[in-house]
Amino acid sequence: MSIISGDLVSVKLDIFKSGMKIDYSIYREKNREFYLLCKDVVLTDELIERFKDLTYPHHDVYIPGAQYDNILREKNKQKNKLKRTVFKKSYEQTKQNTSKMLDRISKENSVPIEVAEELSKTMHKQIETMEISHIIQSINSVRQVDEQLHTHSVNVALLNGIIGKWLKLDKHDLAALVMIGLLHDIGKLKIPQDILNKPSKLNKAEFELMMKHPIYSSELLENSGFTDERILQGVIQHHERVNGMGYPYGLNIGSIIDFARITAISDVYETMITKKDYKGGRSPFEVLSWFAEGCYSELDFNYVMAFLESMVEELKGKRVRLSNGKAARVMFLHVSNFAYPIVELDGDIIHTSEDIKCVSIIDE
Ligand SMILES: [Fe+2]
């Protein structure tokens, strides 16, 4: 872009696409004179071709400077939309492939290492190359009762990778974290479905069996040839808690490895977002509020702080659906009250509350 006069700026013709609605003037230049090409039109391929002929060979056109920002914003929006579509497709594919791998583990009682590594590599790549906000949007998306282990496994793997990225871990640690997320719950394949999906409270025997799933996960991995101690320990310790109240061993804080502490955060966040364990599910704002207020006795303080800080940055500026059905934009989240952010609604700034609260994030 270069500024020609106080008002007109030059841009390349290729920023205009067929179907764009032009409610301003576009000019061409010849011998320092400006000639109107069009105004108040919807561009067509024919029109664009004609403009190409008229602006040959450089294809420079001139528009009011005030329109330039709007065009850039629109261009970024389109680019963002395309990137989001690419991620969604890849996310769905990863879930399907994970589901197939879990079926194989169930049938063969063994983890196909090469398949798990391939999946983990794909997710690692998604985290490196895709927009983190698109990944979080998919994890946060409202869904019905989700009893599917593959969705949970993929989401925990992605969350582990995102937290690892925020913590600036190296690629080997990041790969191990993603792998732990992907495989942490495979031991549930050995628990009867009626216990896993029981709507009422588990009895003592059922609960004791359920509490063994991290051991089963780790055993399956060891028997399949996994030797990385960080992965084995991360998997077996993902339900241990820093107050010693976790399971299966009730380890104390000093014995829980960092990868298990991080996986515990991803696991709890993912579980709270879904509807299975918490009535009606919770919005990301309510979940973060719980993290900020109620979890320090259970989860690692430093990792929770890092998680909260980065999540809050991701949520700022997002469009949200309010409980009154209207759409608003998040302006500010206060550390003392994540559940009720300040939003912009129809040009007004409002404090959300129990009466009007954010229920979900709009995919835009
Ligand atoms: Fe688990």
C-alpha cells in the first residue's frame, strides 16, 4: 500500500474477489489523473477481468484510505476462517483415528506403538502449526453427554501439548506430554461399560475397580513395549493429587512427577467442560473460576497459575453466547471472578452475573 494523496491509497487489484460488496469508489490512474472504475457494486469475475485490462500491466487501483483497514480486517477474517476449517478437519480425523486405535487396543490387549506415535506426532504438529485459539475452541465446544474415550483422550493430549507450549518445554518433553494425554485412560478399556457409564454413584467395589484404571493403563503400555519412564509414570500418576488424596497410591506432593501434574490439569479441565460428570456441563469461564478458587489443594499451584494466565489471554476478545440468548464480546476477565467477565453487548459494556452469564463461546 502507498499513500497517493491525502485520501487515496494504492492497492493491488488481486485483493478484490468476486462477490465482494464495494460501497466506496475504486479508481485507476493514468497520467496522474484518477478515473472512477466502480462504486456501489458487487464485484463479479467479469468486472475484475475488465479492471485488469484497464490497469495493465501493474494492476494498481486506488481506494479511499479509510477503506484500507476494513479490507485488511476482512482479509484476515477470511484467512482465519480457512485456518479454522483446516484444523477442524484435522481434529475430526485425529479423533476417528484415535477411536480406531482404542478399538485395536481393546481387541488385541496391546498398544500399537507406531500408531500411537503417529497420532501423537500429528497432534504435536497441530499444536506447532495451528492457532491455539482454534484448538481450544474445539475442546471447549458444547457437546452432549460424551462418553467417548477417544474425544477425551485427544482433548487431553492437545491440552497437554498446549500447556507444554505455554511453558516453553522442548519438543521431546512436548511429545511425551502429548503421548501421556493420548494414552492416560486406556486402562478404562478394561473397566466394564456399565460401571464407566453408571449415572448414579459408584459403590465401594466399583469405585475401587475404577481407581485401578491408571495402573491398567501403565501395565498395557509396559506390556506393549513402552519404556519411557516419564510416559509410564505420567500415565499412572494422572489421578494423584498434591494433597496426597489422589489415587491409585495417594502419593505425596514430592513423589508426583511434573508431567502427571500437568496431565491432571488437562484431565480435570476437559472433564469439567463436558456434560458427563458435571450437571449440564460448565462454560470455560466457570471452569476457570473453579481452577482459580477451588483447586489449589489438589492441583499444582504453579502450573495452574500458568494455565490460567494463558487461558485468560485466549478468552479475551472472544464472542460469547449469553444466557439471554444474545451474542457479546469478552472485554475483560478479572482474576477474582473468572466466571463473570465484562463483555460488550450491543455497544454497551456490561458486567455479566448469575442473571446474565456467558454460557458458551461462539465459533467465528
Ligand atoms: Fe483417568
